[in-house]
Amino acid sequence: MKDFKTLQLTSQAVRHFSLTVIALVAFVLPMEAQNVIRGIIRDASGEPLPGVSVVIKGRAGTGAVSNADGIYTIRAGSGDVLRFSYVGMKAREVKVGKQSVLDIELIDDNLLNDVVVIGYGKARKQSLTGAVSAIDGAELVKAPSTNISALLGGRLAGLTSVQTSGEPGKDFASLRIRGSQYGALYIVDGIPRSINDIDPNDVASVSVLKDAASAAVYGLNAAGGVVIVTTKRGNEGKPRISYDGQYGISVNANFPQFMNGPEFAHYYNMADMMDKLTGTTLKSREDYTPIYSQENVKAMLNGDPSDGWDNVDYIGKVFGTGTNMKHNVTLQGGTPDTHYYLAGGFMNQKGNISNFDFRRYNMRINLDSKLGRDWKVIFGAVGSVGRRSTPAYNSGGADDGSEGSGEVGWLSIGHQAIMMHPYLPETYKGLYTATIPNNASASYSPLAAIYDSGYKKTRSLDLNTNLSIEYAAPWLPGLTFKATGSYDYETSHNKNLDTPYKTYSMSRAADNFGAFILNDDPRDVSANMNHVGEGQYNYEQLMGQLGIEYVRAFGNHHVDGMLLVEGRDIKSNSFGAYAYHIPFVELPELSLGDAITNPISGNSTHNRMAGYVFRFKYDYANKYLAEFSGRYDGSYNFNGNVSSKRWGFFPSFSAAWRISSESFMASTHSWLNDLKLRGSIGLVGNDGVPAYSFLSTYSFGNNRIFNGAAYRSLYTTSIANPYLTWSKTRTQNIGFNATLWDALLDIEFDWFYNLNYDLLSSNGGDKAPSMGGYYPTYVNNNRYCNYGMEWQITHRNHFNLMGKPFNYNIGINMTLAKSKWLRYPDAPNTMEWRKVVGTSVDAYSAWVADGLFRSEEEITNSAWYGTRPNLGDIKYKDLNGDGVISEQDKSRIGRSNRPEIMMGLNLGASWNGFDLAMLFSAGFKFDVSLLGTYYNGYDDNTVWSQTFKEGANSPLWLVQNSYSIDNPSGQYPRLTLGNLSHGGDNGLASTFWMKKGDYVRLKDFQLGYTFPVLWTKALGIQKLRVYVEGSNIFTLDNLPKGIDPESPRVNNGYYPQQRTFLGGMNITF
């Protein structure tokens, strides 16, 4: 028994020992298989990289981070894969062998290490602490537009682009940043300049500075943000010649169908009957005698205009197909010490209205040259010559210089095309036919305006130059001195020749109906007398900058300091003259006009600006970043004799934390490459008031008699406000940047709040009896805010498709920008619904509509505006309950007339030589009014809101959906011939005419093919690419056809936006 127990104990001991050994072996073997791997991580220049993430691929929770000397230590076994990642560098994976020392070199990741142009300098994208968006110039040439402003819309978060005209040479867009009421400040190659004449092929990049942290260095007029355009420069290498040529067509992007002759006759008769039934001249429908008879309609359709009747599509006659042609040639290259970029271009736009033409010739030279070891010279010069010609009757809108002489802007050619009655033949007895508006004596003919009214020709010359000299101090590494000077000169010369013409119009008088009447020119020109207008405009800007910058790294401490002083001197001069009774059109000179009636005008301006700029940047190990910058600015618009009014200080502070570089984030490095949190606060200003507003100004008045002699008198036009000073905008911004999955996904997010205060507000010269005179013209008053958020997400990837790499990218951006009045001087006892405070800055003041009157009982029991309304008129809400519709019932209504939400979707792909690029833009949460704005500023009916406005033709959708006896459920007010103007019931600004402007538009499209190099190399061609592209392809919205959602107000006959289709070719030698 004892032996058995001993044997049992022995076997148990053996079993326990065996299990222990097995457990030890199981534990020791992997320990023996894993080695301690050490090494140093460096960049391409050999500098150690601190904060590099090192993880074992596929094993969560393992990892290390390199120290300040780039040294790392990690335990890994043979066959494990180590993954090294660092912000701004391409991730690298290395398989572990038997080595214990593994040194690693990481190279730059261009996606994270891109250099972004900022105010007075450059910065790596990863080091930015402010809100800056940037786009490469290569993206801009994926669309057919010829100007940069129109190309930026939908491509960058925070930027809103609105284009309201498609006229050749004037198809620019208005840019707004984060919903600001101020226009953006444009900087081209470091100099404040216009961007409208820059060839997109010459653009290297565009940066948008959206908060004070990035824009405060431009304190002067930076309240609306800053758009920086940098042009291309040369690179070291052999000379490379590139050519880009394109040709295409353009048509109206969005224009409604108007009535043809028979439709016009039918609805005109119906409208006339409706008017007479509401009055006292007609008792029943059966008693009505139509104005246009069945015989008239048959004559319209018989195809024989000799009888005085026809069926003409005047919209089609005026708006046809335009052509676009563009050529650009570049030469770039350089030696190790000198780089050059030369470009020349030609563009010709022929409008889709005849005799509208714009040509531009441009040339650019950019040179960079090192002079020895420490000196560098940077030179740039660009010149452009423009030629614009139109008929004497223009497309509408304001012109510079004397271009506007003799022009009635709102009766443009487009508007006259709408006014033409389609039953009129094109000509009668060899002259163009015309329409006479209701209650008017002037006749309007779009064809006569195009071909017989004369011409307007504008020649312009722009020359911009800049020269910089840099000196890198050898006695203190990192210290650089820079001096920059620029000179800009612009001049334009305008000549207008008004040649009188005659037209025939058809009488609609009962006793002479259908007879043709000879009409004189509707402009203020005498019969058979030619008039000529001529003007000249000159602009000069001289600018100088002196700066010093110090950039240095002390271990993990990086500092960057900059000081700069800047001065600008700006002069402009213009004159215009007009001469009547020119005897020869072949010799249109002012000296040949009537000496008695030669009106002459002219003016000149001269202003100077000065500013002192500073910036200090610090970061520790590229992990903790901070920047303090600002500007001390002076403006001649304010009083220099009152302390702190002329000069303003605009500081900003921003900071960022690259949290992904912290050791506690090591477990995320397998999927999170970079995460940076940032915030900023700062102040920028605006001096946007007329010069000398701090002084009392005077103008010449009527002559006065003193001592028997006539003297010109003076009168006060404004009262001085010596305490006038800058408007200010305080910006606050919080955001983050994230890069995930080896740059497969980039995310950028910002929240912002901009407080605009001390606004430069006009008092309008209101009399104040208690003061015995006028208020000062301008004061610092009122306050509003802009607030919202924006984000941008970009995804890039590639895979093999049929054995070929397929690359694609998807980018989507969104901006939500709202505004609200915080202080506004409402009149005493203002009703709550009329108060401005708390409403959107862009909200309308209008009546609240309550549908249409559809019964006599409803009319009797409702409040009216003015006289008793009729069935089919708009019904308004009596907000104050006094039984009368009056000004007291107007309310602040509607949202902004610009989208509160803007979105852009960029799609791109390339495969086997083919490439595709598409841009969708969208706008949401805004209203479009179908009412228009005339020269007097009043809201009023337009052809989009009233049938037969001023006797004009009407869109088919409007007459078909208007209230009538045959259509009592009509959507729009009753058919009428009435000339309802401001004060008329249905012409009042109201919610009835507010339409949701939400839209989605395929803005740009490009499809290209690059021929294989093997095919082109024999011809000496490095690259040959052909492409087709288009713009404004289609738009999805709920607006009536013909209303463009990008226009904040109705285009009442101005030049519509264009839909373009082009084909082109790129060749590189």
C-alpha cells in the first residue's frame, strides 16, 4: 500500500512537473522568437524624426513612438511586419528578420506635405493653424471658363460663387467667403490686384484665407476674407513647350419658352376680356369682341409676311449660338540657378447675340534667379490687351467710362427681345418692326438695336509688374531680408457711336388697328443725326514692401518670425465726353459735333495706404503649434487728427494640437495617420466708405446772381463725422483636420462665428429737427454676425481594372453660413414683425401673401391694399388687424437671397489613358424673388410675374397657369394687360413671389484621352491629350423655367448665363 501511494505521488509529481515544463516552454518559445528591435528614423535629408508611430501590423495594442532623437524600440518576432507612419511622410512597412537594429528613412507625402500659399509667405499644409482652403491650378483647367472667379464655385468649402451674366468679357462671378457681406480681397503674386484677366492656364494655386488667423496680416479690407492667386513659375530642367487650344459653342443655359403668334393672340384677348369684365365696359363674356380675330391668326400662320402678319420667334432670332476660341502656349524650364516661365495666350468670345465680341491677348513672364550663394531675384510681368465690342444698345447694366452714355440699361437687347410681339414680321418696307410698350411713345426693336443702333468699342491695356530681391544672411542661418516693389498700370478707352434708325410698329388703336406706323429711334437722338461718346480711364498702383523673416529649428523647437512694412499709392483718372450731330459715321470724332451741346465729365482720385505686418509662429516637435500675427493699418478714409481713428490694429492668435502624435494615440496609428485640432480668434477691418467722409463735402449748384454777375454756387452734400473709423470683424474658428487609412480619406471641419460691429452705415441725410440740420452721412453703427460650419471630405484610391490601374477621387464639400442682425436702428414703436434685429441680413421686407382671391365673399371679408381687388388678385395678410393693408403690414420675410447651404461634389477618374472630371454644385435654403429691381431700386412686376408686362410677350408657363375665367384654379394672378407698377396690388413685394431656390447643377464636365507615349515619341511629342468639356450642363430646381437660381435677383432681360461645349488639345514637347 505504501509503495502504491509512493508510486501514485510520484506519478502526480511527474504529471505536475510535465505540465509546468510544457507551460514554461509555451511561454519561453515566443519570448525567444521575439527580439528587441531598435533603430533611428530619419527623413530624406538625414534628420531624425521624433514622434513617428511604430506598430506591428495586424496586432492591435502594440506599438511605440520615436523619441526626440528619432530612436525607437519595439519587441517583434521574425516575420512580423512593422509599420512606420508620420504626419507629412508616406507610411512604410518593413518585414522583420533576424536583425536587432533597423534604421528607417521616410519620404515626404505630397498630400500631407503640400505647400500652401498664405499671407506674405508659404506654409506646409500640416503646419497650418488657421482656416485655409487651397486648390491646385491643374483642377481649374478642367472646366471651360476663361476667368478664375467663375471656376472656383463649388470647389472649395466656405466659398460661394454667383455668376449673373454670360456676356463675353463680362462673365465674371461674385465671390463671398462664409456668407460675408463684404467682397473678398484678391491678392495675385503677393500684390492686391484683380483676378478677372488672369488666364487659368497660368495659375499654379489658389488659396482662400477664411478666418482672422490667416487673413489678419491683410487687415485693410480683409473683413470679407482673402483669395490668393499664385501664378506658375519655372523649374530646373530642359525647356518644355506646352500648347493648349480649344474651340466650342455657347447657348443660353436657361431661358423660357415665350408665346408664339397664335398663343399671344389667344391669351392677349383673354387678358383684355378679363380687364374689361372687372371694369364697367363689359358685362358678359358673350358681349366681348376680341382684339385679334380669327382672320388675324390665320394670317399669322399663312407664311406670307407681306400681309403684315407673321409668326416669328424673336427670342430665337436674338439669342443664337456663340463661339469660343482659346489658345495658350507656355515655355518653362531652367538651370540650377535660373528658372523661367513664359506664356502667351489669345481668346475670342463671340456672343450668342450678334455683334457681341470680346478678344483678349495676354503674355506673362516669371523669372527666378540666384545671384551667388545668398541673393535671389524674383521678377514677374504680365500684360493683357482687351477688345470688347457691342451694339450701341448694350446688354444692360452699368459700364465704366463713357460706355454708358446714351444707354438705357434696363431696356437692353435681351429685354427688347422679350417685348417684341411674335405676330410682327421681321421687317416692313425694308425697316425692322418694333413694339410700343403700354402707355409709352417709344418703340423698341431688338433687331434694329443689334444691327442699326451703332456700336460701342472698348480697348483696354493692363500691365502688372513686380520685382523682389531676397538676401539670406550667411552670418545667421534662417534670417532672410526681402524687398518687393510693384507697378500696375491699367487704361481703357471707350468710343460709342449712336446711329439713329427708324422702325415700323403696328397700331392697336380701334380706329386704326393693324396699320403700320413709322417710328423714330427710341433713344435721345435726333433724326438723321449721329451722336458719339468717348471716354478714357487710367489707373496706377505703386506698391513697396520691406520685410525680414527668421526661420530656425532648435532641436524640437521651431520658430518662424516675420516683420514687414507695406505702402501703396493709388491714382485714377477718368473723363467722358459726348458730342451731338456728327455729320459722318465714317469719322466719329468729338470735334465734329455741335459745339453748343458737348457735355463733358471727369474726375480723379488719389489715395495712399500704409501697414505694418508681423507674424510669429512656434511649434514643438510638430505637435504643439501656435501663431500670433496681425497688422497695424492706416487709411486715408479716416481722420488723422483724431486719435485712433485713421489707424487700426488687427491682431489674431491661433493654436493647434496634433493629438495623433501623442503616445496615448499609438493604438490608432494603424488607421489614423493624422489628427490635428485647431482654433483661432482675431480681428480684421474694412474702410469701405467714400473718401473724405470725415469731412463736410460740397457740390456745385445752380448759378446765383451777385452784384449783377452770375456765379456758380456751392451746397453741402454731407456733414462731417470726424470720429468715423474702421468697421471691424472679430472671427472665431474651431476645427480639425484628419487623415485616415494611409490618406485614403482626408477630412477637414470648421465651425466659425464672425461678429461684425462698428459698421460703416449711411444715415441717408435724414433731417433731425433737434439738431437743426442733417445727420452725418456715415456713422459707425449697427452690428450683425455670420456663423456656421463647413466641411470637406476627400477620398482617393486605385485598383486594377482589366490589368490597368484605375485611379479615382471623390471630393465633397459643404458650407452652412447664416447671418443675423444684432443691432439695427428700428424706428420707435416698430411692430415685432417689422423689426430687423434677429432677422437675416439678406432677408426681404415684404407683405405676407395668403393666396389669391377666388370669391367675391372672400374679397368683401378681407383687408385690401388701395382699391377693391378683383378675382385672381393676390390676397395679403392684415398683420396689425386694422382692416387695411398698408406699410405697417410689411414683415421681414424670406431667407437669404444667397444659399445658406452650398455644396460641391468633385468626381475624377483615370484609366488606360482616359480621364474624367465632373463638378456638381448645389445651393439650398435660400429664396429667389420673381420681382425685379429697376434703376430706382423698387421691387416691381417683371415679365416673369405679370402677364403682358408693359405690353410685352410673356413666358408660356405664366399665361398657362394664370387665373382666368377658363382657369379659376390658376396658380398665378389673373391674366391682365394692366401696366401694374410699384403700388399696384399684384406688383407689391410679397411672399407670393418668393420661390425656393434650391438647386443642383452639373457645373463642369471634362472627358480626355492621352495617347500612349510610344505613339507620340517618334513625333517629338512628350504628351498628347485631346478632350471635350462643357459647363452649365443641366440644373435641377423647382423654379419656373427661365429663372437662374444662381442669380440673387431676376434677370430682367440681361445677358443670360451660357451653356458651353468645347473640344480641345494639349501638346507638350
